[in-house]
Amino acid sequence: MTTVVQTSISEYPLTGRGKVRDIYDLGDSLLFIASDRISAFDYVLPNPIPDKGKVLTQISLFWFHYLKNEVDNHVITANFREFPSVLQKYPELDGRAMIVKKAKMFPVECVARGYLSGSGWKEYKETGGVCGIPLPAGLKESDPLPEPIFTPATKAETGHDINISFETMVSMLDEASAQALKELTIAIYSRAAAHALGQGIIIADTKFEFGVYDGKIILCDEVLTPDSSRFWPKEDYEPGRGQKSLDKQYVRDYLEKIRWNKQPPCPDLPSEVILETSRKYREIYRRITGQDLH
């Protein structure tokens, strides 16, 4: 296992450093690097998760390829040997970085929900719906929804993304773009969820990001990763309670258990939580793709 907390590529300008990703401007393209940083409740935690960035990159590449007939994507290459020669002196990029197109990004997160969980479950208990979408009465936590629903959110530079209505999304974009993103989100979630179910994994919900490149909508950023999705092992699934997961929820659950007040300073993760999180990330990669992480 390897760990990369933060990169420093002197040859290119750093254009963004998020909770997980470092992004460099290569001129006519971008270098996306997934570090092993992990965030929870809007803060980056002190301890990295070994191989996490490689899992995020490699599982995204799997899904980009799997969904290519549904929607084009931003990947130019993830083959380290094809990177510019000046990047070859950074072997830590191999497996965790990709060169991507410079798309004009839509300012919304496109969320698909197939099951009642997380903030959706909390809202349903209060209002009987999720993001203004009414749902049948009497649903339990983790129940499947009658059909997948689209619940967009604004992208927050800091803090939580904020759920918005579809009408608000239309006002931010335009009717045609909003409708296209909604249809694409539900279509690719449904196709991916069917594949995952065949591998014994329930994708309860996930979020996508889209942009425009050469006049076409393309899929960008990360796709169906354990950072952006809830993955539940089918063999342990039981409605009416929270589910065991193969995603970041395991870390959130630990932080809830120790009653962290969700304010700095962030607590250190014990070694057993770090190693178990790394194991869960590698396991979801193996179960989704059918291959071990190299």
C-alpha cells in the first residue's frame, strides 16, 4: 500500500486543491490527482487512507468506460507512460492521476437516489418527501424508492452542498440543460446500479458532475466512487435500519461514535479504522470491477 497526502508539481500551476484532489493546469488540459486525504463532515481529517486515491481514480476509469455509450467523459488518458515527459519524475502519479479535458462545468451536483438513506431519510421523516419530491407514506430507513429520483444540489466551496429543487436548477441553468442533466443522471445511475447489483452491491445513491466540451454535455470529475456513493453489500441488506457499507460512511460512523463535535481540531483516526477503511475501498473496487487493485 502507498500513501500520497499532497502533491507538488513544480512544472505546472496548481489551479485547485480540494478536500481530496489536486488539479494542475497543463495548458490545453488538466491534470487530476486523487490524493489519499479523506474528509468527513466538511473537514479533511489528519490521517490519510492508504491507496484511497488509487481506488477513486481506478474505479472512476472503470465507470467512465462502462458508461461511454450513455455519455462521453472528460478523460484524455490515465496511462502514466503517456503523460508529458516532465511528469515522469513523479512516479507517485501512476494509478492515481488522469489528464482530462477542460470542460465548462455546470454549477450543480447531480444526485440520484434509489434508496431512502442519509439526509434523504432525515428529510422524509420530517416532510414525507425528499427535496420537494413526495414519496409514499410508511417507508422505512434504507427502503428502495418506487423509482430513482433526481435531487440536485449546489456545489459548496466550503461546508455542505445545499439541496435545491429542480425548478431552482432550471433558474440557474436553463430548461433544456437541466432536463438533459436530470435524464442523464437517472439513466447512468440506473445502468450502473444494475451492474453493481449483479456484483452483489446496492448503490443506494450517488452524485455526478457534468460539463460542456465542444458543445456536448460530458461526464466529469469522479464517478460512482466510495467517496461519492453509498455502496451496500447485498448479502447484508435489510430495510428498517442503517446498512453496513463499503464507502466513506464507515469513517463517519466512527466519528459519530466518539461524539466528535464536528469542529476543529479534527480527531486522529486510530490505526484499525485507517486500515479497515483502506480495506473497504479496495474491496468495493474488487467487487465492482472483478479485479484486484494493482
